[in-house]
Amino acid sequence: MDIPKQYTKVRDINITKEELISFETKVKEAYEDAQIMGPIHLSKNNEKQLINLFRYIHQEDWVFSAWRNHYHALLHGVDSNKLFNWIKEGRSMGINNTNPNFYASSIVGGIIPMALGTAAGLKRLNSSRRVWCFIGDMTMETGVFWEAYKYSQNYNLPIQFVVEDNNLSVHTPTDIAWGKRMEIPKNVIYYQYEMSYPHHGTGKWVNF
């Protein structure tokens, strides 16, 4: 994963790889114990990349994510106890928080226009803050991403797109689902990783 040269490290990240994994394990166990009344999307195997990347994300920047958002929320500073309680309430795919500014959506591509509009607002306010928009490889293939990306470039908006590629469009390999991959723009942060968990849930049937 290459970080664009215009960025410098702006903060220390105190949460460790082991703590991230432990949090997701805690969520997994709560889900399998029927304590979570809603879908969950768990992360694993991308801790190193995200810990490094969030050193470049200012604590006052705006972070937007999708349904697999727990790591992003924790690394941006969302309180782990508050996050866990929200997940238990069934809000895993729609975490929203101020201080720090963190927003997620379960709709494929749904967060992109919100992130773009926020970046436009920050520019109009002459703010020094930036938007970071995390999407998957499936979402990158959709029209809404390319429209937003083009608009952000044409108007020089303070937004950084990050593509997290697990080569899956839900359960279908992205290469097969779309037939052909679009070329990754050079100013989009991109990395690949392999999933350990299923697309959603834990792989265990849960009766509520």
C-alpha cells in the first residue's frame, strides 16, 4: 500500500493489531451467543495496513466507511465500549459518531455521495480538514464511485479514496462478477488482503 507523498504522519496509533483482532473476536462470540440482533461484517488480516494508514489521518478529519467498519471506527478513535454496545443494538453496518467524525452505511456506494458532499463543504469553509472514504473493490467498480472520483478531481476537493480489495463482490470473486477490472487511479490508496471471516456473520448458524 502506497501513501501519496503529500501526506505526513499526524498522530500515533495506540491500538494494536492484537487489540483489533480481540475486539472482532468479542463481537463474534456475542453474535454466536445471539446477543446481536442484526448482521455483522467482521474484519481480519488487514490490521497492519490500517494501523499504518491511520497515522496519516488527523483526528479531526472525517472518515466514511461501509458495512465492514469496526476497524476503521476503532482506529479513528471511536470508544470501543460505545462501539460494542452499538453493535449489540444491531447497528454494526450503520455506525455514526461525532468527535471523532465517523460515518458508515450498509448501502453499496451509499456513503460515497455523503463523503463527496462533506469534502465540498469543507472546501467552501476553507477548512484544513480532509475526508477519507473507505470502499471495497466491488464498490470501486460501480458508477457512483467513478462519478464522485471525477467530480472530486475536477473540483480539487479534499477527499482521499481508499480501496480495500479482498477480491470479493459479496461471495463472487470480483474478477468474475464484473468480467474485467477498472484500472486503479494513481492517487487512490489501494491494498489487497484475504478474508478470514465470511462476507457476513461468522459461519455459524445462530437462532435468536
